[in-house]
Amino acid sequence: MILSPPDEFIDMPDDLVFERVCADADKLGLDLRARAKDYRVIRRPDHFYSVRPGSEKLRPEQRTPVPGLALAGDYTRQPMFATMEGAVLSGRKVAEAVLGRELG
């Protein structure tokens, strides 16, 4: 799971992070406490995308200046950042670019 905003979780003890995740899962009808055999909290503050003003310009376009290189993924410039749907849209934009039929 990816938790956001990162500032809220980055220094939180692992057991409290797990409790917060379980509490949110409870709201969805998922009993993680009963099913989780083990867990790890991995903190990589540089892996979070921020929606702060000015952050959008840091997201790369799918097309690059390098011949034959295109980028796809939720981190690229597309309307649904940090989601699986965004990754799919990004992949479609790359496919269209490679085929020479760029989408608007």
C-alpha cells in the first residue's frame, strides 16, 4: 500500500502505521489484522509525488529527446497521477506516440 500524505507517516512507528492501515481497511469491510501474517513499512520519501504547486513540471512527458526512448508509468505527465489508471493512460500515450498517432 502507498500511504499519503508522506509527512504524516514517514516518522510514525511501524506498529502505528499498521494500525492506521487496518483501521482504514476495517472501514472497507476488510479484516487485515486477521489475515496479515507479516508486514514491513518501507519509507522512501523521495518516491512520493507531491501535489504541491510546481510539482507537475517535474513529471516527464512520455516522449523524450532520446531517439527510440519513451517513458510510461504513473509518474509521467498524464491526468491521473499515482494510479494504475494513470499508468495505463501513460502506456496508451506511449503506444500512440510510437505508432505516430499521438493523442491530444
